[in-house]
Amino acid sequence: MNPEKIANSTIVLAIARLSMVLALPTIATLFWVYTNWQEEKINGIKADVAIAQNAASSASQKATDVSDRLIAVETKQVQDAAAGARFQSEMLSRMDRMQDALVGLSNSVSALTATVQALAENQREGRRPP
């Protein structure tokens, strides 16, 4: 055999053995780096999920508060509408009574005017009131 071939084969053999020896630690190191990277991503996702859960919880609480307030507003609206209808009905009733009173007053004024005119006419003619 040629010494150059022996030297080349020895170098190749040494490189091959060295790569076999370093293969498992290299794979383990790569796996460890990848695992840590994935763990960091998962921790970031967990933090985002926790923030989203807090926001959802807060939104749910606010929705409940808004719902309670809306119920209170609707109840108040119904009560105010009923009170308004009652007030309107009472006002219409009072206006009807006032209109009746005005008609009666108008009739009384007409009767009084007729009486005064009759008295004035009687006085002009020299008659005495009955």
C-alpha cells in the first residue's frame, strides 16, 4: 500500500470516528436548543392565553353589569311610560271638566247678559223689574 493512501485512510477513519463520537452530543444539543425554543414559544402562548382569559372575564363581568343596567333602564322606561299615560289621562279628564265648566260659565254669562239686557230694556221703557 501506498503511504499516502494509508495517511488518507487514517485521516478519513479518524474523521469518521470523531463524527460518530460527536453525533449523539450534537443531536442532543440540537434537540435541547429546539426544546427550549419550543418551551419559550409555549410559555409566550400561555401568557397570551392568560391575558385573553382575563380580558374575557372582564368583558363578561362588564356585559353582566350592562345587562343589569339595561334591565333597570327598561323597567324605569316602562314605569315612566305608565306614569306618562296616567298623567295624560288625568290631564284629559281635567281638560274635559274645565271645558264643561267653561261651557257652563259661557251659558251663565249668556243668561246674565240676557237678564242685564232685559233689565236695561225694561228700564228704558220705564217698567219695573218683575
